[in-house]
Amino acid sequence: MNMTIAEACQVPKVLQDVGQATREKLITNGLIRSYKKGEIIFRDQQEVDRFYFVISGYVNLYKVNMKQSQKVIFIYGAGEMLNEVLIDRPKASINCEALSEVVTLSYSRKQLLEMMEQDFGLTLAIMKSSVKKTRRLYRQLANTSNMVHVDSQVASKLWKLARDYGEVTEEGVKINFELSISFLADMIGSKRETVSRIVNRFCKEGLLRTRRNIFIVVDMNGIKDYSKE
């Protein structure tokens, strides 16, 4: 992707309403970088001295448990800030991996903190971004409760992925990155075999189509209703 830093600055949501002086600093100090699918942007507990924003593509933010299993926390696309936690200290608290070809815009921790001190609009936008993620975590914890059936969790996750990262096609809403059964199972914290059976059932019921890690939600309303059961 050939994009100037000035153009890239228009993508992140938290950079939309900054003052003119801040925008000039963002254009002067920004760094654009591309990542290949599967490349690690930063690792959990790694010393990180840059704030990252997604300009294009999709990333997976995940933790690894004691059994070395991956637990997907968030999937983010263009416009999202990846590591607000650097405000506290220059160390990552999660792993970040490119799910596709990804372009990021980044700023040194020192530079962005100085801009936040001088521009309350920027500070407030980043605070709101962090609050939004906290609320999403609350909902995810509720949805992964043992009281919620796994088929409802799978339906809910597919509906949200299609809503947030989908493209309308003649077949339905196609999720715009490769999604394996194993990865879907990691996202909801369930066994691969269980999720595979549920996905096959959704396909037989006409709610979903899959082929080579491509998921197409045929019936958005139907799968949303399933998520509420």
C-alpha cells in the first residue's frame, strides 16, 4: 500500500479530532510499516516503545495460557489502536499477530505522551478507546460463561465477525480474513471438535457456508437469533 503519513493519519479513530498543531506533529513523527500474514508485531511482556495503529488488514491480539493454548482476546482491523497499555509502562501485555497483510502507523511512546499532554482531545479519544475495549472484555467474559451454550457462543462470534469485518457478496456476508476451525475454537475457548460439529450444523441449516478457511454468513438474522438461544 502506497500511502503518505498524512493519509495514514486519517485512518485511526483516535486521531480524527486532534488539533492542528498535534496533526502536524503526527505527520512529522509517524512511521509506516508493513507486515506479512503470520508476522508478530509485538509479543506479550516484550519491551515496546511505540504505540501502534492499524491502517489496513487484520490483527489478532491473544494470550497464551499455562497449557500453551492460544486464547484470542480481540481481532482488530483498520482504524484501531493496538496498545494503549503503553501509557502505563513500555511493555506489551498481550501478543499481536498479523492475520493478513497489515500496514501499521506508529509513534514513539515519548512523542505520543507529549502530544497527549498538550492536546486533551487526543487524550480523551485514547481514554474512550481503552474504555470501549474494557466493556468488550466484560461482554466476552459473560458470553464465555459455562451458562452459555457453545453453539450460541459460536453463532455470536460469527455474527460479530461478519458485522465488523464482513463484505456483502451474492452468497452472503464474507468474513474478510482466513478463519480456521481451530482459530474459531481459540476465540471462544472451546474444543476444535465441538466447534467443527457446530459449524457443520450451521452449514446444513443454511446459515453458513465455508470453503478453505473462508466463512460466509448466509443468514445474518438467523445466526444472530441462534446466538440468543
